[in-house]
Amino acid sequence: MRPDDHCCHNCGAGIGLLGPRPLEGSPVPKLRSVLVAITLALLAPLFVVTGAAAQDESTPIERIDLPTASSGEQVTGELRQNKVDPFTLVAVTWQGSLRALDAEVRVDGEDGWSDWQQLTLSEEAEGEARGGSEPLWVGEATGFEVRLRGTGAASDVQVSLIRSETRSTDTQQRPQVQRRSAANGAAQPVITTRAQWGADERLITPDCVAPNIASTLKAGVVHHTAGSNNYTAAQAAAQLRGIYAYHVRDRGWCDIGYNFLVDKYGKIYEGRHGGIDKPIVGAHAGGWNTATVGVSIMMNSDTMKPTDVSLEAMVSVFAWKFSLHGIDPMGKTTLNGRTINTIEPHKALTATDCPGVNLSPKLDWIRQRTAQLMGTGEEPDRSPISDRWAAEGGANGPWGAMVGGIKETADGGSWADFANVTAYASPTGEIAVVQGRIRDRWKELGGATSGLGLPRSNETAGPHGSRVTTFEHGRMIWTLPTDAQPIYGWFNSNYDRLSNAVGVPTSGEYLRQGRIVQDFTRGRFYLNNGSLHAVYGTIWDRYNAMGADESALGLPVSSEETGPAGSRQTRFANGRMVWRIDTGAQPVLGWFGANYEGLSTALGVPTSGEYLRQGRIVQDFENGRIYLNGNLAAVYGRIWDQYAAMGADQSWLGLPLGSEEAGPNGSRQVRFEHGTLRWTLSGGVTILVS
């Protein structure tokens, strides 16, 4: 490797700007200390940090020796430690050189021991003190197991446990880099500065305080970090701080290697210091760092496809940098005596697999898309969407970069995806925007190809404090406790009239008991052969407490309807639930339910469910009681009033033997174990002893 390929070719154990570096732990000569102080003072103006204040704490790294055995050129080792200080990234380093590495790690994290994950050999060097793997983000972990097999010469093998925690500022800060456009080319995308992502500038070695700036830029190099795909947007900056600390403190580099990094959510980060608009010499492609810009997506392309937004963000960096230097992204250039494409994958330049199996096939698209952005600037062909996007601030505005261009719709409208929103333009030019958690959920369901289709409204206030976006074939409703839930078809068509009663959805559609159903905060919709049956309110509360459709009532066969005596009721396969404000919701099941229709006028509404009394199954109503013991005995009206006044089934009359029946001379009567109660219009109720 040529020394002029790196801004810090003498970091680590080599010869630096100020002479030989002493071994770790040895005293620094006084003259060297004075020279360092003078040098830093002279170079201080180069380190004016804009935006958020630079962080004043480093990222701690614990180094644990990994015992190894050597046989010829084969190096093997294995180590497990069940309890260590918490860490978030793991890597392996060594003294010497390995041409090949087969290393795996698993960690004890929040969900227990993980599966084995590959540690990828880092091919880069920058006068480095130690070789190493790429660092792997693992989240919070307190134990690890590593197994290693390498080819080459390696000693003093260590496991690096890097603790890089998330900070509140990671999600609070919005990138505010000044936009700089190149004449007749692409404008600068939004870039999160080193200060904003929390780079500890004290880590940069004195040898490298003054950045190494090439005379020009001639090519771009596509990378992946070969780390984890499993991180949140809030963890991206923490991962980046960990990579930075590892590159400098454990590999012996003077700064992070890449010029720019992009997370899977499409956010762009400034990498190596010195000025984002300058041709800074990084440490990303050994022997090819001068006059190239290295952009790396924070992912492992061997195990996952790059996201659309990350690809679009990478392209926006190339388009802007190439516009500044007049580079044709579809052209060729000469570097190191070779003719290469102006945008190359890392593996086309050095012996590596980077940028992995899923990113490498995207190179033609990356070149073409870069050319497109350079030819049209930020805006695509004029349309209502592009006009609105420009008014919102283009790629630097809240919508972010466009992903994939504008597409036409069958109704004569158009739609487009952006980093942070999806926009639909009607044939008459009205714009509907879906964003936030509603958009995330819509994307999870399939986005434009989902059952909802494309958005048809902006987000608005909905029932019960919710937020709502309407779509072609339904709507999405969000509240903090319920998350974003879709409503389609029949359910959507009936939701407006029922929303006050059923509340907001707590699920999407699913299959239950052979029915399509959907849950709400105060009820459930059932769909059977085109018929909608909605159970909600107090009736739902009682039905649900009984086990809902798994209860004795079974599935609903009606929505709520008018019941007897000013009540509301819902009918079910095996009965009904009857509600009135003074009696609450009460089920009427089985024999009682089968006979209630004909007796409801006389009995009134139920005041209890079924219960056991005097060896009989009974149920109370406002004007009577039903007894079941092989046959149904219903006592109601004036006869019930007299029976109840006597103590009912605890009186000397005992239990009823049947329901009310015709008596002599036009009377009505109920026979009991020890007597009869007979009613006539003229005489009222008469007590007859058996």
C-alpha cells in the first residue's frame, strides 16, 4: 500500500508527523509533548465544530484476550464469557496479517443468547497497528462467545467489546447543513454533521488533525459496513460512534475510514473529518483512497437487500460530489495506472467481497440514477407532486429525497414515494400525503399494492382522539395505545355510523370462528356472507366477559337492534343479549332464549343471567321469573307479583310446575307444588291450596 493513499498512513506504530511514536504506557518525551501542543494550537482553527456541541465523553472499549493455537498458517481460537460489562458492538483484532478470516460470534442480549453471526474481515489498512474484523452491532449484551479460524500470521488476538449507547440528541437533532448546489448539477443532500452525530473529536490523533485533501476527485466507491441490519433509527448514530471509536482506538487509524455513511433509513452522515465538499482522502479502499469518495451503507448486504431510501441517499451523495468536480457517473477514469468506472464497488479495486451480494448488482442502477439526478437537479418532470415537493423544500425539506420517481395511476393521477412520506395527486391536482406511523403500517401491509390502495386524504383528526388517513379502499386509524390499524370494505363502509359506539380499531381484519372479524376498543365486527354484525358497548362488554363467540351464546346473527320494553338487544346463534340502562346487559340463553320471544311482552327485560336456585336453573326478569327443570315454567305479571310477595319458591307454595295456563271461567293460573295461584280480571289473584 502506498503511504500517500491515507491521511494518516503513519498512525499506529509507524513514524508520524512528530517522529517515532512511543510504545503504549511509555513516557512521552518532553520535546514531543511541546511539539504536540504547538501543533494542536496551530491547527485549532481547523477544528471549529458547528451545530451541536461536540461530545465530551469517549466510547468505552473493553479488550479481552482470545487464546489461539497456530499450525502452519492456520490460526484458531475460541472463547466464551457469560458475564462482562454491557456492550453494543463486538469485533476481533490481532497483531499481524490474516489473508482470510472465518469468525463467528453470538451474544447474550435482552432476549437471551443470539444465533451465530459472521464477523467479516476488514481489508483496509491505514498504517494500522492492528488487523481486525468489521465491528458488528449487537444491541445491549452482557455475554459473548467467539470462534475464529484464520489464514496467515496473527498473534495477540483480542475481542473488542465496544459500548456505544444511544443519546437523547440522536433523535432530537435535525440535520442543518447549509445546502450547496453545484452549477448545472445536483444540490447537496441533507447531511448529519460529525458534531450532530456526536463524534468525539479528541479521538483524532495529532498526526491526522490536519486533513489530507486530494487535488481533485475522480471516482466514487460503493461499500457496506458488513455489520448488522438489525438496528433502529435511534440506534444508528450510536452504531456510528462505535465504528469510529473502533477504527481509531483499536485499529490504529487516525479517524473513521469512510467519507460518508448512510443508515438503512436513508439518513446521511459525515464520515472522515475535513469538509464534506472537499476531496478528503479516507481509508475505505486500500491503495485507492486518494481522489475517491467512499460511501458505505450501514448494513450487511450479504444477508439483506438495501432499502430504497438508503440507495437513494447514497446516490444523492455521489450526484452532489460528482457535480462539484464535473465527473460523469457513466464514464471512465484512470487511477493507479488502471482505467476504472467512475463509480465502482469496493471489490472491483481490492481483494474483498464488499459491498456484498445484494448491493453489488445495484451498481448499474446507482450509476444511472446518479446521472439522472445530475441531469435534472432535484426535480423530476414537472407535476403537482414535484411542485409540492419543491415548495416543501425538496430533498432538504420534511418529505426528504424522492425514491423511485413519479408513477401514474389508473384514475389519471400520480403518486411518488419519498424518504419520509408518500404523496398522491388526483387527476385535478389535489395532493394527499401519508406519513408517520400510519405510513409505516401502510408500508408493512404492502403500500400501494395493499388492500388499502393509495392515499386519498391528508391525515386528519378522527373519532376518540385518533388520527385518520383515508385510502382508495378504506382508512388507517392511529392512536398511541392502539397503534395504526386499517379498516377495509364492509367494515369501513359501516364504521362512520358506528364509530361513536365501537371506538377505534385495535386490530386489522382476521379470521375467527369461520368469520372475518375486526376488534375495536368497545366492540367487534363480524362479517358472514356479506352480512355485518356489530357487537359493541355494554352488550359487548358482557359478551366479551363471557368469552364472546366462544361462549354459550355463540356467534352474533344480528347487529344491535330495538328490544322489548325500551331495551336494546343483539341476537346470537344460541340466544340474545338484552340491555337497558336500569338493568344492564343480560344474556338470555338456550330454552330461555328460545321461549323469550313469545314471553318478552309479559316478562319484560332480564335483570339477571341464569343461576341455580332451589335445584332449578332460573332467570329473573323485571316482571317475572323463568324456572327450568326438564320443562319451562314461566311466572309473570300479577301472578308473579303475588308469588314474589309470598316469598316465591321459598313460600309454602313451593316451585312452579308449569308456565301460566288457562283456568276455569276465563281465568289464568299457575300451578305450584302445594297450591295454585289463579287470576281473574274482576277478582285479581286467588290462592288455592292443593
